[in-house]
Amino acid sequence: MKLKKIMLGMSLMTLPLLAQETQKKPVYLNPTKPIEERVEDALQRMTLEEKIGVIHAQSKFSSAGVPRLGIPELWMTDGPHGIRPEVLWDEWEQAGWTNDSCIAFPALTCLAATWNEDMSLLYGKSIGEEARYREKDVLLGPGVNIYRTPLNGRNFEYMGEDPFLAARMVVPYIKGVQANGVATCVKHYALNNQEFNRHTSNVILDDRALHEIYLPAFKAAVQEGKTWTIMGAYNLYKGEHACHNQYLINDILRRDWGFDGAVVSDWGGTHDTRQAITNGLDLEFGSWTDGLTMGATNAYDNYYLASPYLKLIQSGEFGTKELDNKVRRVLRLGFRTAMNNEKPLGSLNSPEHGAAGKKISEEGIVLLQNKNNVLPIDLSKAKKIAVIGENALKMMTVGGGSSSLKVKYEISPFDGLKTRIGSQAQVVYARGYVGDPSGSYNGVISGQDLTETRSFDELLAEAVEVAKTADYVVFIGGLNKSKHQDCEDSDRLGLELPYQQDKVISELAKVNKNLIVVNISGNAVAMPWVNEVPAIVQGWYLGSEAGNALASILVGDANPSGKLPFTFPVKLDDVAAHRLGEYPGNKEELARSTSKKDTINVSYNEGLFVGYRFTDKNKIKTLFPFGHGLSYTSFAYDKPVADKNTMSVNDKITFTVKVKNTGNRTGKEVVQLYISDKKSSLPRPIKELKGFAKVELAAGEEKEVSFTIAKEALSFYNDKTAEWVAEPGKFEAVIAASATDIKGVVPFELK
Ligand code: GLC
């Protein structure tokens, strides 16, 4: 008791001292003070050189703090799917640390395919904990560039073709990451929709397409997600590089959207000091690099926002107004991250993170086709299962560009299947084809030896032989993040599967009726064999738990509930960017261009009509439509109803539909709401996604799903008046299970 009294006395005595201590601390170091006061206090203590020092890189992935004042450096890390391994101070090559392996989460196309905002929050929380544990202040992701062409090398890092889906799915990811005191850096702002000529393409498009298609996900990231940083894109818009662009940064991002965070350049995206000063760039990284491999050494003092900027101030051409605003935003970022006293400690490679990756994968894998209910694999019948294809073995977490990782582990599809069914059935393997036998990126090696001496014909013969006597054949192919096969800085060269996979698949289909094709990719591919193959699964790049998630879906432990976040066209000419152009750029300019430095114009002639907006308008039959995905159970929809049939502009309207699980096992369905404006003064798509809800139903269970919308869901961007407008008139609410699977239509009127 006595001891307690003494302790209490002690603490009572020390308390005022502590309080005095805190009060004595300068404001910028006092965590009880509001951030804005701390920013101003720190700013006025900094010298001109110190201010210049904090607005550009000091190493490949860090920017300087103010050592004299105890203001810490800021550390950036890729990427959207996991925490990139440490590189040397001024190199892209590995630093060779042994504590920087990570969990690879599934690619963001898979996250989008879950159509489940809870999965996005789980994803952000998990990857944010890994970034926090690795002491990183900014996570260079997520990417939300719209899927304009299936040839774009980086679509696997993004969230599909629809702005509403991408906007809903990016917000929880941001919140999950930033709850760890780590900033997200939503990228690439904006109009980076291809990798071909990514540094020199000047995108030309109408304002409606810009505001209705390409900006909404970024706007949601800023206004709802409250992202603390945004990354400028490489390409140009209106003749200015996106990293220092008057329209995108000063007018839209800052003035219209009220963004208070920092704008970070892409690595090598800065090209002009004066533009960087006046057009809102705050943190210059990677100048003179291609963002991946080559780069100038230790040029940090020569960065556009380094001594060249200092000289312009010293010459009197510029004052310090712009500089102080840049420093304010960098300091604000620092107080939210590096100097955030409340942030949690994070964790790395935890079982929880592995489980999160597996769950997100299981929710994102899409069952595209399942004739004769070949799937799920019936283990009571399966005595021998043939697994065919290089992607059943090949590590997918190494490669693909800046999102490449050094993982703690990666379960291959073959290993996942062996683990899950090896005790009940014989699992045999045949390669079937040779794709990309390499397995290293920036010095990270997969450790796999995929060298192959046999000819294609020998490999094909072996695969067919193995398939003949199997109860099931699981072909696992697709793309593989090597050059031109879903990879940064290189677009695909066509829609077809590479490496003669179509031939292998057709031959397998001839010898086994229980053929399942799993396509591992971040893009749509052509499927000339679609009518020969009973079961088709879109497998995505699934990260560390790939094999376990895939096996779980194929044997039916998990019931697939993913839906496509982009259209699978039958052929490239069915894609607006290819039918109407321009892709990959203005033909004449490309033909006469003599240097890689030449700016090439890329006109988005299709305007708003991207993805299902284009196939709807032109009545184009798709291979598989946006929003498509099957289940091992079935669902019935009742007739949808509305709570009113006319609404005023400041009103809300609610649509309700009953959905019933008419199968014999629990499943999840994504009920989609599209809005159709029956008459408008400007052209509009036939319908546009304006709501979705993922609902779990036990066998026989029925639930009511409702959507409440307001005028925003009816509005389009009027580029004449530069404002969003909902025009009075007739509308329809379209309840659907995909862009073409319409379950019911409810007419209503806006007064
Ligand atoms: C790359 C990418 C960007 C990445 C950055 C750092 O070139 O475009 O997404 O975060 O440079 O690696």
C-alpha cells in the first residue's frame, strides 16, 4: 500500500514536469498542437536551402527531412500489391537485405473483381501494416487508371473499366492503409492508360470523357478516401506533363477538389523547373530515370526542384510563395506519417496477412463458364488429375515492373492443388508449352529453373498423353508479367494468348471432356476455344496464397463470387480504342517520328464509350461481359420496385429487389444497379453502373437488396457549362447480374 502511495506521489510530482516539458517543446514538436500550427511553426524555422531540400529526392526512394530541426526524412515504397524489397541508395538493384520479404496480395484487378468494399478495407489494412512495419511513410499505390485497352501492360495494377466501380473500391483501400500512419499515393494522375510511349504521349480527349470516365476514381480517392498524396503520371495532357500540369493539378485537383495533400512525381516524370514550380508539384522523384532500370547517378542537387529552383529564387525571378506552399504540404505529409505519434506498429508476413490475401483472392476469382457443372471438381470421382501449363508452376510475384516483389512465400497453383487433393487423387503435371523461363527482376530471383530443351510438339504430345487418362484436366496458362505479357513499360502486342496456348487447349479439349482452363492474367484474352472448353476460370495474379485460393475454388471449398471488372471482347476490333482509335497514337506522327523523345498525340476518339458503354451502344456481342461471374449455386431475382415513380432533383429514390439462392449451397451474388437516361441533351451511354451490393445467401435463403440514389447518379458532365447536371425526364433503373444479364427494369421520372 505504502509503495503505491509513493508511486502515486511520484507520478503526481512528475506529471507537471512532463506537462512543462511538453509546453516547453517548440510547437512543431508538440503532438498536442494542431497539425496546421505545427506546419507553420516548422516552416518559419527553416532556411531557404532546407526548404529546397525537402521537396525532392535524396535517394531512389527517400526525400530529405531537416536534420537540424529533427524533422525526419520521408521514405516511399512500391507498390500496390506488396512492399517492394529494399534497393541500394541510388540504384534500382537490390540492397540485399534479409528482413524485407513480404506477403504478396492479389493484383488490384482481383480486388476490383471482388466487388466487395470490405475486401478493399481488409486489403488496405493488411498492406498498410506491412508498409508501417517496414518503416515506410508513403505507399506508392493504389493505381486507378481506367482500362481503355486490353493491351495496356499495367491494367493488372488497376481496377477495371468502370469509374464507379473503381471509385467505390479505391476508397476503403486508402482508409485501411492510412489508418497505419502510412500515406497512399494514388496513381497515375491522370490519363496513363497505356505503357507504349508512356513518357511522351500527349492525351487528347473531350472534357466529358475526362470527368465522367477518367477522373471519378481519383476524385473519390481525394474527397472520400482523403488520400495524403497523389502521383502525377508520365504522359502529357494539353501539352504539359501530368506531374506539373496546370489543369490537372492547380485547377481540378487543388481548386475544384480541395486536395490538401502532396503531389509526388512519377519516377522521371518531371521535365521543367518553371512548370514544376507553378503547377503544383511538391515532391520530385526519380528524375532522369525511366522509372524502372536506367537512371542518372546521384543527380539529386541537379533535380529540377533543387539547385535550378534555388537559382531562380536567388535571381529574383521567383519569390518563395510557391516554395512555402510546397513545403507546407510536405510538412503536413510528414506530420501525418513520419511524425505521427499515434500510429500503430504494423506487422509483416503475419498469418493474418496470408489469410487476407487468400480471402480476397477467393472473392475475386471469376468463374466465367461452367458447362455440365464440371466444376467444382468432384473428389469422390477424381482419381487422377492432370495439371497442364507453365503458369501452374511459374512464380508470378517476380516481374511485371515496379510492382515486382520479394515474397516470404508463394504457393503455386500446382502446389496448392497438390496440397489440397494430393492425398485423395493422383496429381500429375505436364508443361504443355514454354512461355518465359526467366525468373528475376531488379536482382530478385524466383529460384525456379524453368529451362526447357524439348520442342513444342514434344511438350504438346506429353500433355495430351497425360490428359487422355485423367479424370480432370486443369490447364493453367495465360500471361506472365514478362515483357509484353502484362508488364510495365510494355503493352501487349495482341489479344491472343501467347506461346501457342490456344493449340494446347484445343488439343486437350479433344481428349478430355472435363477440361478446366484457368487464365492467369490482368487483362482480357481471346478465347477461340471457348465453345470447346466446358469450364473457364479467370485466375488473376493472386500473390502469395495463389495456389491455395485457386485450389479452394476449384474443389469447391469456396464458392466463386467474383465478377469481371472489365469486358472480355471477342476480338480487338470490338474495343472502342482500337475500332475508333487512337491507339497507340496518331499514325502519321508515329510514322514520321525519328526520336523516342518526340511527343505523340493520342486522341481518345471513343470519348465516354469505353468498355460496356461501347458494346451496349454498338450492340457488340462480348465474349464475357463486364460484371459477369458465375457461382456453384444459382440465384433468382424478383421484380424490382421503386418507392416512388417520380422524384424531384433534391429527392432520393430507392429501388428494392428480392434475391433468392435457388441452389443447394451458400453463395454470394453481386446485384448491380445501372441507370439509363432515356432522353438527354448530350449523348449518353445506354446505361451506367451506379450501385452494387454483394449479398451472401444460404441455400434457399431470400434477401431484399435496396439501392438509394440521388441526382448525382442521374447526372452527366456538361462540358459547355463545366458542371454536372441531372436533366428532368424519363430514366430507368436496371437491376442486373452483369452488363448483359438484365433481371428487371424500373422506369421513373425526374421532375
Ligand atoms: C515507376 C512507376 C510507378 C512507380 C515508380 C517507382 O516507373 O510508373 O508506378 O511507383 O516508378 O518505382
